[in-house]
Amino acid sequence: MPKKSLAAQATPLVVQEHIQMWGKAIRAQRMVLRLTAAQLASRIGVSVPTVARLEKGDPGVGVGSYLGALFSLGLNSVATPVLNPELWQSPASKRVRPTRMESGDELGYF
């Protein structure tokens, strides 16, 4: 039985499924564009074995490699839609500081 990578073990199932979809889309689009794995590797600055791992949906490959491949193949807007700026411009994005504990408000940690 093949050993699973630590990245695969630590990655939630829904995330693994999305990464595998990205991998399938990358391979399919590369074939449509009639690019070799070496050509795609050169475009995104990775090795040919890394392209093979991308296309298999390996969660151990860096997200930058996935996004670079998606962008280079013209799939970025479909696979990774633009997020609403309110997500990072809201007041909730400000620094959070721990609240001070009043004496007698102990949590029993120490």
C-alpha cells in the first residue's frame, strides 16, 4: 500500500477534492492547448515531475504552482474567482488582542 504524504493526511477532504479538480483541469487544458509537460513546467518555473504532481492533484505541491499553472493556461478566473474586497477590508480584519482577565477569572490552566 502506498504511503500517503503528510500534506494529504493533514488536508481536509473538501480541499483535497478541489485540488484534484484543479489538477484534472490543468491536465485537460494543457492537452487542449497541445502543450507538453516540459513547456508548462517552463512557463510556471517548476520541474516536469512537479507538473505531473500538479496534474495528479498532489496537495504537497505549493499553491503558487497550482495558481501559476491555472493562470498560464487561462483557467484562473474560472478556478479561482475574485474574492469580494469586503472580506479583507472590513473592520473584522483589524488586529485582535486578547482580553484581559480579571482576577478570579482563571481558566484553571496553571
